[in-house]
Amino acid sequence: MSKEQLKEDAQRLLLANELNDSKAVLDIYNGFLFKVINEHTNPVVSQLRGEAKLVLQMVFTKLLNLRQLLNGLNYADGPNGLHNFIDPTIIASGVRNIVELASTFHTVYRSEYSEEQRDMLYKMWVIAGLKYRQRFVDQNSSPENIAKAATEAAEIDSTIQSIHQSQPYLALTEAKKALINRVIGDKDYRIKLVNGDAIKVHWQEIIQFMGFKPDLTGSLYTYLSLYAHPSNVSVFQYRNLFTAGADDHIKMAMFNVKTLTAIVSKFISDYIKLFPEVMAIFESLPILDQVVINWMLKLTTTGADTINDAMNELND
């Protein structure tokens, strides 16, 4: 492929002005993620890293589902059926789910963290999930579930004690230790560690800390939440999307996909930083695929980082 053709194809996919281009872009991301699932089979050294690999698998299946939605839904009921119907609000809800996965991955597995810091945040993540699952058990539960809840309650207590004895926790001020304890009590784990400090963050703040440009992500999570929750805004906007003869629903679906690819590009970058051996898998992709993923990352992050030097192929 010539440089001119490479640049033309990459720009077309990044702009994604046609629905088929949006589909082709998602195919690139799904192709890479599936390749990692099949080829990144090195034994993991810890449960923490093993579950990092599972997060990638979850991103893949969710992304694959959204790709299928771009083909449209069909419902046959005589002359009143639906044909190749695309609902962008379902896509927006799915995008939010992937944003939360990628944000969680960045929160727990950030490359600049020490293994001890990652371990503390991972344990907070574990505790949050187990605490929520305790709600499912009451006096009407089966003996097996009651016994399992008791085992997990003991695991919660021992994991909290482990956090209290960890170096990152002991290095904090008493006020910040109290913050960690409150976050754990609230069944949460969204903490940013920086310069010996601990800061509680919301989903939207995590997106910003991931390094995205404010004009891309200034209110991204709020926007996606409008469709993940039954807000009144989502209802009247849904009505306006499907004006007869208009294609606003298609345009919105394509916009949501474009936002999604920026998030997944950052996730891929974070994943490769955690598992440097995956770089070889990335570099085995067709050069166009490497350029598209890198270029999206460069366009949407403040540091203009790239995963590798594939974009040099565009230089004259």
C-alpha cells in the first residue's frame, strides 16, 4: 500500500462519514482484541493480572455486540415490520458500559503505579463487588448461599486488614486513610493516587484523568447516562431522532461509535503498558489498523501519545 493510499484510507476511517466506515473501524478494534485473546496466552503471575486479561475479553464481547447493532434490528409483522433499524440510544448505553470498564482498568492498572499501589486499588475493587453481593442474601436464601456469603464476609474483613497493612495505605495521612475507609464503606474503589495523596473521583473525572481532551470528554459520561437511565430528556430526544425521512438516528449512532473508538484506543494503550509483550501482537496487525488506532489516540488525548511508531508510515 502506498503512503498516499494509506493516508487516504486512514482519514476515511477516522472521519467515518458513512455507516460502513463506522462498521469497518469497529472491525479493526474487534480484530485486534480477538487476536490478543487468542495469542496473549502467557501464564499470569497473579489474580490481579489474570483479571486484567478478563477485562479485555469483556471489552471485546461488548464491542462485538455494538458492532452487530450497527447491522440493524429486524422485526417482521406484515407491512408494519422494522427493517435494519438502528437504535442509537442502545448503542449509547453500551458505550457507557465500555467507558466504565476502560475507566476501571485505568483506575486499577495505571502504568505509573507501583505493584503495591495497584494491589491496594485492586483489593478495593474486589471488596466493592463482594459487598454488593452481600445484599443478595437474606433469611430466605439457601443454606449454600448463606454459607458462601459468610465466607465472602470473612474475605472482605481480611482484605480490608491487608489494605490497612499495605505500604501505600500506611504512607497516607490520617485524613486520607479515613477517606480510603469511607470509600471502602461506600462499596467503591474510584481513587486516584498521586504524589502520596489519595483523591476520590467520579466516572467523569476518571475520563478526564485518562488524558482525553476536554472538548471530547467534557460531559461525556453525563451524555451517555442520559440514555442509560430513563431520563425524560432521553424520551423526547428519542422521539426527535426518528422523524420520517431523517437519518438523525444513524448520525447519532456513528457519533457514539467514534467516541467509543477513542475510549478503546486508550484502553489498548493502557493494556499494552501493563503487558508489554502484547506490543508484538499489535505490530503484527496490518499497517492501516495500527495507524487508525494510533491516530485516534493521538487526536483525542492531550499528550498526543501513540502506542508505537506506525504513524511514521504516513510521513513523506
